[in-house]
Amino acid sequence: MQSKTANVNLTLDEATPENLAEGMYSVPATLPAGTVSSELLPTGLKANDLVALDRGWVSDVALTDSANPPVTVPAANWWTESASSGLIGLRKVDGFTQPFKAAYKHGETVNIALFTTPPPERMLILDGINTINGRRARVTLYRVTFNPIEQLDLISEEWGSLQLSGAALFDESRALDPDLGGFGRIELVRG
């Protein structure tokens, strides 16, 4: 048998958690809101350093040092650069024992850990209409696997659209039926 391929390109109009997960081989997971009591920050921090906490959407942030007993780092010695990204900045670190420890509350998030699952296989059905003549068509591809998202524009003029490309895979179980074909079929309405 000769090798045949059927490539698929589509645009997802919105960067929803499910769409991002599809293009990044992931399963979205909700991480509940909660509190962190003693997150270790990196050692060797200096004045004007920015540090990303493990979680975002933070509030009620407090810092202590690693002295015994621990000393609270005054709020005047640090600032919250971005509560949503969990980014804090340090003004003064002298006189404290590092590593610092952060305590804070954080919000609930949807987590999309990248490339944690094998590429998903999907059946693709297009219910289409020719906008010129009004004729309808149905395209069915039995087994489609998409490549990872090639470009993830984090800042864009477009409304979060994602480009996906992939390939239709051969389906042996349908290949023996001439009405179905091994990759898929196109059905056009008569008339």
C-alpha cells in the first residue's frame, strides 16, 4: 500500500482551558484556593530582586527569615509587584537570615501542565455549509491527532485564537468498507 496522508488545519477562536489543553497535551485541573504557610524563597536574594511565589492571585503576604526564632520581615522591606502572578520585590534584605519564607493566601486557578499526556486522538466531524450556494456537506475524519500548538501568542491583537494542525490517521476497521474509507469521508447533499 502506498503511504497517504490527510493533513488538518483549524483555528480555535478562544484560548479556553480545554482548547489550550488540547494543543498542549494536557488535562486542565482546578487547583483550589488555599494558604501557604512557609514557602522557601531562593537564597542569596538582594535588594530590588523580584521573586515569583509558587502560586498566583495572592493576598495577605507575609515574609519571615530563617533565624531561630524567625524574624518577621517588615512590610516596608518588600512589596507586591503583581498579586495575580504572585510576584514580590525586595527593598531591603540586610540584617535578615536567608532563605526567606513566605506565607500567603492564593486564589483558585485552572492549571494546565504542559505535555503531561500522550497526544489525544479525536474524531473530527465538520457540519459545513457553502455560503455561496447554500449546499451542505459533512466531513468525517475518524482518527485525528493534532500537533502541539506551534505558536502561543501571549500578547496579541487577535482574541485568543489558537492554530492547530494535525493529521488524519488510518483506521483499519473502516478501511474495508468502501463507503467509509480508511481515513474519512466527505458527504455532499444531492440537489
